[in-house]
Amino acid sequence: MLRFYTRVCNFYYGTKSENLVLKKKTLPLNGNKKISFDQIEIISRKSKKKISINQINNLSDRLKKKIKEDLKIITKQKKIKKLNLNDTPKIMGVLNVTPDSFSDGGKYNNSISAKKHMEYLFKSGADLVDIGGESTRPGSNSVSSKVEWNRIKNIIKKIDKNKFISLDSRKSEIIERGIKLGIKLVNDVSGLNYDKNSVNILLKYKTPFVLQHSLGKPETMQNNPKYKNVTLDIYDFFEKKINFLKKSGINHKNIILDPGIGFGKNLKHNITLIKNISIYHSLGLPILLGVSRKKFIKEVSGINDSISRTGGTVSSCIFAMMQGVQILRVHDVNEIKQSIKVFKELIK
């Protein structure tokens, strides 16, 4: 039987959104009246069709039931333990304590410079900071748990317990050590596939985590990645993984979804995912998007590319915000925070 997916679209923001929700002309996304929508796109692997929300009752009984069930999930408020998602997007600052990360490798690979940069990220407006001790850029090789832990242990031991710190790691041993030192979120770019014991650690401590999609390992993930339908293939991956986690005993909703821009995706895949990111709202969990300084910006901008790629990051983040993405993972916190504040002021 042909399967259908629901993607909400045609969004409104700010005061205009609140007024339209009040008049019942739009539906609030994730229970937030400041961002709402009045259209949906009904997608299958053979077709797609946009309709307004007031046309749903004209659909077949089977499709109408499916869409209404999805809309209940999409409009329901999302929560993550100790992270308030009522005012979005939240900004996740990036702190790579590595010598070889693709953008800032070597800049913060000692505890003094790392601690100073973490303080700068929070001062610039980061809601949380993601600390990583192993580069997972395309073509990178894995490092041992000992090496990874030695890179991050001093900075993690010194963190302010009142700050929301995320740990970017694929290894269960590192994850458990981080949790014991006060890490509030685990960000495993492998989608919990690299180390099968990570699921057991997350179950044991009931720690919130990011479930990211990645096609293969960093060493080879960019070697001609292929999908039948990148948007729907990743949707199915998330759905299958969520069901697996439930069967494993993880029944809480403290899970964030990340489609993994640049992790086993070419330019077309990345652009398609960003343009259709709002489809993942129907999975009922918050969405994180990491577009900061990534290669697709260079591929689109061509000769206008710069080392920082701030412009492409800003435009991608504003677009993602307008699709209801709740968390943006970025290097340039000050610039992104600034752009969002100005944008929100302009649309009041």
C-alpha cells in the first residue's frame, strides 16, 4: 500500500502568525503561535501535492485520517529536559577541542583556549554549547577513546553546572564519563550506530540526545552517496530508529532529530533536505540543523565563497527558522543571534 507523508508549509511568523492563529486561519507549529502554517504537502514516493488546511476534509477517508493524526503531532508542543523550546530557535554553539576539525581545528585544542571560547559563545547568546574531541569531517579517521577523552576532560571538568552543555561523541565510554560530569545532552553523529553500547548508557541515565542521520562512516561517507529519495529515506530511518529505541526501553521524548547535512550527502541531497526540513515535524520530536560553514555553501556560492562562509550560514539558518527548526548548530553564534533578532524585529 502506498505510504503518504505530511509536510507542513507556507509559514507565517511573529505578530502576523499570532493574529492568523487567533482567527483560526492557520495552525500553530509545535504549539507556538508565533510560527504557524496554512498549507500541507502530501508526499508519497510517486507524487506530491500541496493543499490548504481547509481542504483536508475533501480528501479520502483514509488520507484524511492520516493527515489529521499527523497534524495533532505537528501542532503539539515539544519539550526537551532543561531546555526551554517555547522561544525558538535555540542556538547551539560549536566548540571543537580537536586539531583537525574542518573549520576550526587546532584553535581550541587546549583547556585554556577552549574554556575562553566556551565563555565567549555563551556571552554571544548561545543557549547551549556542543563540545567535541573527535573530528567527524568527511575523510577523517576515528581516534581512540583515550585520545578523545584527554582532549576534552579538562574543559568538561570545569564547566558551570548551570550551563547547558552538549557532548559530541560516538563512544559510549566517553558519553558515560561526560554524563557523570554534568553533560545535559548527547550528540552522536552516527545515529547511535558506531557504538552499540551507547543506547544502554542513554537508557541507564535517561539523558536527552540528538539522533542524527549519517550515511556510512566519515572516512568514506562522501564517496558517491546515493538515496532513492533523500527526504523520505531519512524520514524512514528516523522512524525505524525511534521504534528501535522504544523497544530498547527509551520511551521518553527527550530526543532531537538531525538529518545530518554533509554526512553522506552531496549538494543536491543537502539542498533538498534543507528545503523540505519541515517534513520531520510529523515525527513529533524537535529538529536540529547543522549548516554552519559547510561545503554546500561553497558549492552554491562558487567564486563568492569565503573562508568563514558566514553569509551562507546566516541565510540557511533564517530559512530553517522559518521552517520551524528548533535548534541551530553554529560556529558564529554572535552573527546568527544578531541576524535572528533583526529578522524578528522586521516582521513584527
